[in-house]
Amino acid sequence: MDRIQTSDGVEIALVELGPGEARRILYTRLLDPRDHPADRGYQPIRIKFVLEREGDVQLFFGPGPNGRDTRDWIKMDRLLIE
């Protein structure tokens, strides 16, 4: 019988995209409600950052540290950029 894989959390990252393949991580957080009860429920996140030059950023939602997306999910509410 195959062992049921459980979530290892969801990574949230904000990354500044640079020239070529250059990337600069502005923010990263692992939400792991299975192992960390404080990560359960509504999780407001406020990210303050300054870009060194005009450019693009990427908001990334990905698998946890084991690289598995098994049973991972996340719901995003309002996104406000000022």
C-alpha cells in the first residue's frame, strides 16, 4: 500500500526580477499549518520593500521545503500594491 503524502507547507515569495536570470528575494515565508498551528486560518501578510531601480517583481506560491505540492492549497484575498 502506498503511503499517503501530506503537505509540507506552501512557500510564499516576493522576488525582484533583474536582468537576464538575476533574482533578488525581497520576502519569503513558509506556511505550514500541519506542523505549526499558528499558520492556520487567515494570515495577513504585509511586505514593505523598495526597488533599487525600476523593474518587475514576481509573487510566487510554491511547494514546501521537500518540493512536494501534494495536498497544498492557498487562498489569496485582496492584494493591494501602493
